[in-house]
Amino acid sequence: MTVDTPTPRAAEAAAGPSVHVERARKLLVGGAVGGLSATLLCLVGFTLGYGSRGLLSAALAGAMVLFFYAAGQYVMIRFADAGARLLLSVALCSYTTRVLLLGLVLLAYQRNAASWSALIPTVIFLTTVAVVVGWLVTEVWVFSRLRVGIYDTPYESPTDSGAGR
């Protein structure tokens, strides 16, 4: 009978996700709660103010912002344990891709604005700002409550060198 020794990778998987992944997940959840709360407020407010056109516009803007931030934070979760250079490269590539996708959506809207007359640009703008602020404020609040281990100094017990004299 042979006993297989676990590989370091298997030991990490058994221990669960790293502290970096857990922190990134907490930031994703916190930001999503703030963004969804702001989206819900905008949906209710603009539906009351503009009817179904306000609801459609706020829903579209809220969905775009939530996708933009959730996709970026998900990429950070997937690469949380990577080195600093790789993490920066992945973050910049992710951001560039998301901005290009958003630009394509805006270009499609500009070219077909007449056929999308149900959308209200002011509602889209205000909802976008509200959801971004809701996401970021909540994410900063969650971040301020995270324990970042690199700043904690290790415990050193007092030495007994001068105690017996």
C-alpha cells in the first residue's frame, strides 16, 4: 500500500482560498451591495418620475455600471495571488477591455439614437453617477475595515535577559 503525499497545491486547495482572495471577495460583495442599493433607489425614483421610460433607462445604466465593476473585481479575485507586475498587467488589460466594450455600446447608441427614443439620457447619466458612487463608497467602507496583515508586526515576547538581576 502506498501513501501519496499531498502536493503543495493540494494543501492550498484544502486550506481554502488565500487571504488575498478573501479580501477581494469582500470588496466585491461590499461594492455590489452599495451598487445594487443605489440602482434600486434609482429604479424606484426614476420610475416614479418618468414612468416606464425612466425605469428602462435606469435599469440599463445600472446594469452597465454593475457589470463594469463586477467584472473588474472578479478579475482581481482570480489573480489575487499573482505577483505585483502580473496583477497590474491583468488589471490594466481588464480595464481597457471593459472601457472598449462600453465605448462600443455608446457608439451603437449614438448611431441608433433615433430608434432608441425610449431612453432618457439624463436618467442614464444620473443613474450611472449614483451607482458608481454607491459602489465606491461602500467598497471604501469595506476596505477600511479589512485587516491587512502586512501592516501588523509579529508578536515578540519580552526577553528574560534583565529579569533575574
